[in-house]
Amino acid sequence: MEAVRGISFAVGRGTIFGILGPNGAGKTTTIKMLSTLLIPTSGTAEVDGFDVVRDEVHVRRRLGVLFGGDKGLYNQLSGRENLRYFGRLYGMPGDLIDRRTHELLDQVGLTTRAKERVESYSRGMKQRLHIAKTLIHRPPVVILDEPTIGLDPAAAIEVRSLIADLSPEHTVMLSTHDMHEADALCTELAIIDRGLIVAAGTPGELKAAAPVDRQVLIEVVGPLVGASALLNELAGLSSVLDISHEVGACDALTLRCIDSTAALDQGLAVLRRSGASVRAIEVRDPTLEDAFLGATGRAFEPPASGAGEDPR
Amino acid sequence: MSVARSSVTVKTPSRPGPGQARVVVATARVFLLRFASNPIMVIRGPLGPFLVLLTFHLAYDVSGQEQVAGLDATGFLVVGMLGTLVWSSTVWGAGNALQAEIYQGTISAVVAAPQRLSSVILGYGVGSMLFNLPALAVSIVTGFLLGADFRIEHPAAALLALLCLYACCLCIGIGFGGLFLLSRQSNALSNFLQGPVYLLAGFFVPRSALPDWLHLVSDVLPISHAVDALHKTVLSGASVGQIWPQLGATALTSLIFLAGGMAGLRRLDDVVRRRGTLDLL
């Protein structure tokens, strides 16, 4: 079975590059190949200029990898002991390990819990320790596989904040199925599905290419007064393509537009001048979900909460 | 695929591996910290050898056998118990450690680090052996209590034989380490490896009692020669000069296991990474 095929991408130094895709798309397989844990059947891959098959030791020294799931730490050891051991595995001298451990525990907010066994940590704390472990040897390249999967919203926000701070010191490759996470964190993205990259670019470019309309929905209090003239004026706005009007207890207007920000500004200005009171506004810009839909022809299916990635 | 493609020249260290000795020490420490946190393991360690020794002693006593292959029976059993402890440490510490990493979910992080896997296996072996030191002491004390006739005339020779026993077991541990990486039935594999050596290495029955063909198989194992050296130094008062043949045979067979094990580990590591089964239970 081919888990991935024909994948090709380059990640710029100091950027956060996202691999976005549903369960089983090939994200973890790609990460395992880049982190030398899986030898590709064909093709080549380089990390920081080193081939992942021929120069695996060099690749490993330059790479910090956070593997998905809630495992990967020694539960019977303290957070500090975990960091110390992984520092040793990367050949770091004792004094440097002590310094980095101190810095990282502070950075991920675990200083006060550093001496406690990891088994007593919450899921979010474990994931923050995972990130510290990934950074212990100051790798130029960091790969994060589903770093927020299974976390509660507050913990996920904390972890995302840590990830955002990694750039530009580290080049980050982030695998995620979370559209909002990818949109918020990534400089560039590759959307992967069934082992293929189906679209790539900045989040803005991907969303711009999505085959869906930008829309501004405005609901006014009561029926519009002078609706016909008002609709003509709105339809004539430079940013508006066309307009639809739904009559009800509170009239609703849908502006299909080129630029939703401009359409909203101009539309509201027109309505204020007419004396209409705005009750609700909704802006519908294309999302990465729309981009996925456009690239694959089917809707994005996020995994069930806490579900892992593909087994390979 | 290329991650972090840049025009920046990265300096490649001339020696890609980190200090392997430090990895061994750190891994041994991790082993001790993990197992020392388990009270059952701490209690079970010394209690097991005491009970086993007592059982075999009573069995020999009931049969009226005071000598084994011309050696004091109780002393023979104590030496066998030392061999058992060191060998068990090897199987359940060194080899099985990789499976423990898989269960713990840390195997990917360990393999993705640039150290040699053999250093991690060695570290677990050392940690396991250190963890078993109290059991070793209990075995010796039990031997004294049961009236073992120890005749150590050259303590340095006895110590050297004991160290050889440890060293050869570590070599065997590395020899079999790759199998644990490949196998997903680590408990069965551990038991499979553990049992036959009890017989072949002459822990509780003398090797001289083995049929000829089995004696030949026994000769292939470094641990058999190390135990022979221990018998001679601890129960017959042999000096270093008198155990060179056993030490030489231990060294030679250990090197074969070590070399084969290192090559096998690299090969099996490659196989597992091609199959993508490294972290699968």
C-alpha cells in the first residue's frame, strides 16, 4: 500500500509550514520519513540539506520531532528528568542540559512542576513538556505531528502560542487536521489527501483559490424603507457583485462580493444613510475547508476527538 | 521533499555520534529511576533469588547430594544464582528494554535521536544489572547462611570472573537486541531466550552432565565459560593464571556475539524502518 506518492515541497528557513489533511491522508507517514523513522521506497527527502536516508545521523541531529499521540514521555520520571535524558540522547554536555532544561521549563510554564512525575501531569502539561523535549538540543528544524490533538481548548491555545513563538528561530513543519490552527499558525500550507498534495500556498492564496463566493449578510431591524432604491444603490457598489433581498419580520440582505471588508464598509454606510438599523452582520469569507473542498471535491472530515493519525 | 532549504552553510560535526558512554550512563540512570519507583519490583528483586536458592538447596539436600561435579553443592548453586541474575538482567533489561520503549511510546523519540541504539540497549543492561545488585548480595548471604563452602583464595580472580560474566551478558544482550526490535512478542521471546541458558550455562546442573551435542551448543555461549571461571575462582580457589582458558573463551565468544549483534541490530533497524513497524505493538 502506498501511503504517500509524488509528494514534493520545500520549506523556507524560519517559516512555519503546515501539512493539512484528514485522518489517513499521509501526514504522519511524511513526518516519519523526514524524521528517518521510515525509509521511503522511492524518492528523496532532505532536512537542512541532508538526505534522510544517506545522512540519517546528520538529519537526526538537526531535527526535533514531536510525535503525535499522548505517549512519548517517561511517565515515571519527572519533567526535568525527561528533558535531561533526551538531552543526553542528543549528545549534550551536562551543564548545557541543565541550562536548557531551566530555560525550556520556564518557557513552557512547567518550572514549578518540574520535579513531579509526568504521570501526574495533565494532557496539556504533557504536550508542553513534549515541546520542551523537542527543543532541548536547539534543533534548527522542528517537526510537530498533531501537537494539539486531544487537548482541551484552553490547553490547545497555550500550545499554539508556544508554536507561534518557535519561528523564526526554528523552521517548523506542522502536521494538523485543524483548519483554524493551520490558518492561524502557518506561513505556507500543503493540503494533503490520500497520499497526494492537492493544493499548496499561503493560507490566503489557498482561500482565494477556493471556488466559493465571499458574502456579507446583513439583517436589519424591521422591513427596509425604500427597499428598491436601496437595493439598487447597494448593487452599484464597486465591491459588490450582486445582491439578494429576503423579506421578513426583519429584512435580510446578502451581498455577494469581491472584497468582503470593502463590501461591509460600503454597505453599512449606505444603510446608515438610509436610516436603517442593523440587527446582525455575518461575513462569509472562503475558509481552508472551502479550499480543501475545492481541491478534493469532497468535504473535510476531521477525526473524532482524541483520535490518532494513520498507523504508519 | 526538502525542509529548511536555505543558502546557509551548515557545519557538519566531524564526529556525528554523541558521547556514547554518557548515553549508556544516562540510560542506566533512567532504568533505575523507572524501576526504583515500583515497590513491587524493589521487593521482588532480592526475594526471588533467596527463594530459588532455598528451593534448589532443599532439592539437593533431599537427594543427599553434597557435591556437584566435584564442587560444594551449595556454593555451586550460589554461583549459578549469580549467573541467573546477570542473565535475567540481560534478557529483561537490555533486550526487552526496546519493547518497553515501544509500550511506553518513547521508541520513536529514542530512535529519532542521533545516538547509537546499541548504547541505549547497553545502558538498559547496565541499569538492570545495577538494579539486581541487592539480589546478588542476598544470594551470597543466603549461600553463607546455607553453609556454602566458598574457597576464594584470589579475590581479584573471582572479581575478574564476575566482571567477565557481566560483560559477556551485555554482549549477548546487544546480540539479541535487534530481535526485540523486530519482534512484537517480547515476553515470549524473553522467556524463550531465558530458559535454555539456565540449562546450557550450567547454572543449576553441571555442564559435564549435558549430552555431548548439547555441550557443544553450551560452548558457543560466552556465559558458560564465565560461569566456569566463577566456579573455579569461588569454589576451587583458582588464580587469574588458572582461569585464562575460560576468560579467553568468554572473550572470544562474546566478541562474536557483539559483532554479530551490532551488525544484526543495524540490519534489523533498517528492516523495521522499511516496514514502518518501529512503534507498532
